[in-house]
Amino acid sequence: MIRDEVNQSIIISGESGAGKTETAKIAMQYLATLGGGSGIEYEILKTNPILEAFGNAKTSKNDNSSRFGKLIEIHFSETGKISGAQIQTFLLEKSRVVQCADGERSYHIFYQLCVGAPPALKEKLNLKSTNEYKYLGQSNCYSISGVDDAEQFHIVTEALDTVHISKEDQESVFAMLVAVLGLGNVSFTVIDNENHVEPVADEGLMNVAKLMGCNIGELKLALSTRKMRVGNDNIVQKLTLSQAVDTRDALAKSIYSCLFDWLVEQINKSLAVGKHCTGRSISILDIYGFESFDRNSFEQFCINYANERLQQHFNRHLFKLEQEEYIQDGIDWAKVDFEDNQDCLNLFEKKPLGLLSLLDEESTFPNGTDLTFSNKLKQHLNSNSCFRGEREKAFTVCHYAGEVMYDTTGFLEKNRDLLHLDSIQLLSSCTCYLPQIFASSMLMQSEKPVVGALHKSGGAESQKLSVATKFKGQLFQLMQRLENTTPHFIRCIKPNNLQSPGIYKQGLVLQQLRCCGVLEVVRISRSGFPTRMSHQKFARRYGFLLLDHVASQDPLTVSVAILHQFNIMPEMYQVGYTKLFFRTGQIGVLEDTRNHTLHGILRVQSCFRGHQARCYLKELRRGIATLQSFVRGEKTRKAYTVLLRRYRAAVLIQKQVKGRIETKKFKNVYDASVLIQSVIRGWLVRRCSGDIGLLQSGGRKGNELDEVLVKSSFLAELQRRVLKAEAALREKEEENDILHQRLQQYDSRWSEYELKMKSMEEVWQKQMRSLQSSLSIAKKSLAVDDSERNSDASVNLNDDRDYSWDTGSNFKGQDSSKGARPMSAGLSVISQLAEEFEQRSQVFGDTKFLEEVKSGQAEASLNPDRELRRLKEMFEAWKKDYGARLRETKVILHKLGNEEGSGDRLRKKWWGRRNSSRLN
């Protein structure tokens, strides 16, 4: 699909029980593994248990027979990952809901629900066991050997959760299933002599009405009467027993069919194709296989017709188109004969005398019966080689897989698929939403739209087309979709009819191989060319494996050059007019080489891109680290500034607050003292006045005297407390005075310390400047002496070039050895003194920091007074030591100057001797 950019299809065919369903599941698992990664592949795989439970059943030839056809179209993204899927179904066998042959079962979901439903759900739905339902009990088969229906029900509920069907919707689905089973248990009673009936209003009927959400009276009328319109009048016709049973079964089949279609629609919504879809898809067709039972009815008729159409598609692609393409492209080819089934298809599809046309024609006649249909077939089709009439209502068709005899009993009824509008109206009136959805779906398919009251003249049909015509249209659409894809056929072969492993019936297998055309396919594959590619596409796909000058030529030359370069034998390919044709396996060599080369190219590109990405990442990290360092530094500095401002503000606020608190406390104490003093003084005044009054009134009674004595004792106690408070107040005032004195002493000391530090700093700066000036003078003098010595040494070298043997050479050696060492020693001493001076100037410059600590501008855990004293002592000691060493250095430099002067005198003497010798 990715290589050719063409949609693909996998068509799985074979007889019933040959393993088509399992093969389709294996193909889906392979595609899910190959294109998985998005998570939707798990949902696609989980659709299999749902569709098998609702669409598969046990037949006499297969325990898990698909009673419907399905086409799963899996869509892929540009990278080859699954992006979604869509499922299309064909011709569900609705008659199996109400009728099963002996030894067969209805659809699996009924048995799984009855056995595996939890007790709460069973109680809510009033669910019974399988043998209590007539629809399930008529075949006397309730289980399958080796299959646990309860476990399968659990798997189905998990799958429903996976495809996003809510618990409420699941309960509604199960309610509809129980309602279908309950309809089978509805019985009728005769009410008059004309065999008219009405439903028995028992518990089963009430449970059906409850599950569907409809009125029990309306349900009884829908099952026992039929509304008809004659002219302008509406007539209600009572039904006989057979008509009522048919109406009941038609309602049950329609509900189950609509429920199946609704489930497929919900699954398609869950698997909807996403936005990454490229339009490329792989379709898997799993449709019912060819069937031939003891009694073959309308369903087998449609199924075998579909298989005839698929066989024609198979023949067309593998025989007709294949050989026509060989001949058109002008390659050497011997034509292979094959068995064509076109005559059988004409028997089904020919108009107006085909099987399907005659069936639709007879279905439109009100008085048409299965017998009249059978007679019409024998009358018009006896001359056809693929048709043979049988006794009574039977006829035989010669299919590609063998002859099948069909019984026309029930053909017309199943083809009409009648559902009266009374039943549709009943569904639309239900309170549950699923029956309403079913009713709207049926009305969309009706011949005339029904709005409001039902007005349909004389008709009970709700289908616009017959089942056979509708199925034929779906089949033609399917063939059209398959024609637009590249088909891949899978033939499933049935080893035996006993459904037992390890048994291989050679005759049965050979018959299937012949009927399916597999033997002819093998012959064509051995002698044919299954792989073909146009010249342009072949050159474009593999041209890069050649050199540039060859790859730039025309496509045919490039294609031939590629074949020669890879040593492909001439008998393994043929060159046509427009295409190259290869035998099986030859294109694989080219694909392996191409993939290996592309892998190497991609490996080199990945390494180079990785190197570029790593370099870019390193530069990016370095830039980020630099930017982070700047940002964090700026952030830290701003935070420190804010913190420092806050600290100073906090200190100031604390000072103001503490001052106000102390002031308030002092004021309170002062006011209290004044109040106490005023109270005591008033008390004293009143006591004095009381004593005078007591002396004047000496003749008062004894009880008054006792009262005065008691009051005087209280006043004495109060006076004692007042005196004590005054004493405490005086002590606090004395302590306050002491604290004020100490504060004044600290202020005076601090001013003295400031003056001392300023004077010491001035003295230190003067001494430092003097030391620094003396050091600079010493450096300058040494530099001047060094330059003079170098100039003299150069002059002596030039002049004494001819007299190296004289005493001047000895002087030269001595001068250099004596002058260089002292000079370097002096320079090193001076440089050491200068470095020490710089270091000490930094150390003694910390007095400013101590002043800030003292004034509170900076914070440190030290005593500034003690540190200042210690720093002063250190400075005095260093100053003495440094002055002594500086004097010693000066003495040494003076000695070096004297020695240099004596050297000059020696040179002068030598110069005189040299000049005198020259004169002589």
C-alpha cells in the first residue's frame, strides 16, 4: 500500500466452516501489530467479539458461523500507522431470531446474556433461563461444546466498554434483547368464531411493554390488529392466529436487525478516521461462505449468489485481466483455460427472466405464493443449463462449488420483509430512546414518508425495496469498491465435514480446490508474472542504485540497466511495451538492495543530524548558563538591596516603636504616681479634719468610735502601700538617671574614639606616603644605575673585541659577577617591601568598616572597640619593624653604590692603561 500508493483488499472466501472468520481475525491482528502505536488498533480488534456475539450462530456445519457479511476498511496515516476504521455489514439473517433448525442455535448473544448476566441485571430485566424462551428452545440446543457462554458475555461487555458504549446504552441493548425473547413467549387466545385473536395479558407481555417503554394496550393492539385505509376511511382489521404470529415475529426480527445496525453505527463512530488519514486503506472482506444444507431457503439463496459474484471477481482478476494484460503488453504467453461462472451469474441477474427479477415480480403480486413462484421459475428457466426444476416447490442451481437444491417455502415472505406501520408507530411511541431510533430508521426506508397519523393506503409494507434487490445493490457497491483496490485472495479449505481436528478428507479438499479455481491459479502463478511495474515507476524506484550518467537516461534504458546490474536471469522477467513483468520472488532482491542502501543513507543522515543537534545543544546550554548567571546575579543583587533597605527600615521602625512604648510606660507611671500622691494627700487632709471633729464631738456614742477606729486601720494600710509605691518610684527615677549618665559617657567615649581614629588614620596615611615615596625613589635610582651599567658593559664589549686575552677580560667577568647578583638582590628586597606595603595598607584600611559597625550602618558579630585597639597595636609593631627593614635596605643600597663607584675607578684606571698602550 505504501510502496504502490494504491488501496489494498483482502478477500477471504471458502465454504461454511472452513475458517474464514478466524482468518479475518488473524489478518486484523497482523495489521494491528504492523501499524499499531496510536491505540485505536486495540479498539479495532475488540470489535470482533461484539460482531461475533450479535452476528454469529451455531449451524449444522459450523459452531461459529457468520450469519452476515462484513467489510472492515482499516485506514492508515502517512507513516503507516492505523488512524481509524469503518465496518460495513451485509444481509443479516433475521429469520434465525425466530426460527432455528434442530441442532442449531440462534445468535450467541441470547445465550451469553441468559447465562452470564449478573444477578442484579437479571432481576432488573426479569431475565429467565434459556429453556424458558420459545425462540431459543425450539431447536433443543442450548450450549456449544468447549465454549463458556458466561465467560464470553464478560468478554463482550469489556469489548463494549472499549469501543466507548456507555453502561446505560449497554443496559438498553440488553433490555431490547430480553424484549425480543419475550415477544417469542407472547401467546394469543381466540376471541370469536372467525379465528380472530388477541394477546394474553400475562407477565411476559407486561415485561415486554416495560422493557420497550410502551403502553401495554398499544402493544396488544399492534400485535392483534391492523389499520388499513380504504378511500377516506380508516379500517381496523382483526388478525387471525397465523397473521398475529407473523406480526409478532416480524416485530422481533425488525427490532433485532435495527439493534444490530445501531451497534455497527456506534462502533464506526468510535473508530472514526482521524485527521492523520491519507486516504490509504486495507479492506478485509469476511463474508458468509458457500452453503448447502439439507434444506436450503432464501438465506442460502442470497449467500450463494454473493459467493458466485465473489468467484467472478476472483476469475476476473486472476484469469481474465491477467491474461489480457499479458497479451496487450506483447509478452510471450500461452493462454490458460479456466472454468467461468458467468452463466450462473446470468441466471441470477438477467432481466427480465432471472431468478432475482422473477422473485421481485412475484413478490409484488398480492396473491403470489411460493408455489406460483416455483412454477414460474420452471416455466421460464428450464432451458438454462445452470437451472433444473424439482418436484413441488423446489429447484436446483448449478453453482461453481456444486449443485444446491432450494426450497421456495417462505421465499416471498422473506423477500418482502413486511413490517406493518402499526408496529412502527408502536416503536415511535415508546419512551425508551432505542425503539424511537429504530422507528425513525424504518420510516426513512419506507416508500412514503409518514408524518403524524399513519396514512398508507392498503399497504403494510415499510420497505421500499425488496430484500433481494437491496442485497443485490449492496453487492454491486461492494464489487465497485473492491475493483478500486489491489485484491489479495485467501481461500479457506475445509478438511472434513465432521468439525473435528486431525481428519483430512482428500476427496473433499480436491473438490474445493477445483471448484474455487485454485488449481488454475497455481498453473498461472507457475507460468505467469505476478509482479509487474511500469518502466517509469521502476526507473524512479530503483534508478538511484545506478551511476548518475546511466540514471539520467530514458526509463526503459534505466530499467534494462538495473536488470543487468543485478544479474536477473532473462527467463525470470519480460519487458513489455509499457511494463516490466517479473516472476515470483524476483522483485524481492531489488527491494532488499534498495532498503539496505536507503538504510545506510538514513544512518549517515541521522549521524550528521545528531552531530549538528548536539553542537547546537551545547551552544544553547552555554548561552543559557551565561544568561542564567547574569539574571541570577542581577536578581540576587536586587534582592540584597531590597533586604538591606528592609533591614534598615525595620531597625528604624523598631527604634521609633520602642521609644514610643517606653515613653508611654513612663507617662503611665508618672500619671499613676501623681494620682496616688493626690489620693494620699487628700486622705491626709481628710484624716486631720476627722481628728479635729472627733475631739469636738467627744460625747458621741461608742459605736461611732469603733467605726472611726476601723476606718483609721484601713487608712493606715493604704498609707503604707502609698509610701511603698513612692519608694519604688524613687528607685526607678534613680535607675533612669544612672542610665542617662551611662549614655552620656558612651557618647563622649565614642566622640573620643572618632577623634582618635581620625588622627591615627591621618598619621598612618602620612607614614604610608613617606614609605611609598622612599620606595619609589629607591626603584628609580636602581633603574638608572642598571641602565648605566648596561651601557658601559656594551661599550666595553665593543672596545675590547681585539684584546680578550688582556686583563680587561678578567675585569669584565668580575664586574658582571659582582654587579648582577647584588643588583638582583636589591630589586627583590624592594619588590618584597612594596608588596608588603600594599597588603598592610589593605589590612589597616578596615577602620572604615569598624566605624560603620560602631555607628550601626553595618552588621557584624564583633566588638569594634576591642578590634580598634588590636588594630592599633598591630600597626605600631609593624611600623617599627618595617622602618627598621627599610633602613637596612637603604644601607645595603648605599653599599652597592660605593662598590659601583670603586668599579668605576678601576675601569678608569684600566682605560688609562689601555690608552697609554695604544699610544706607545
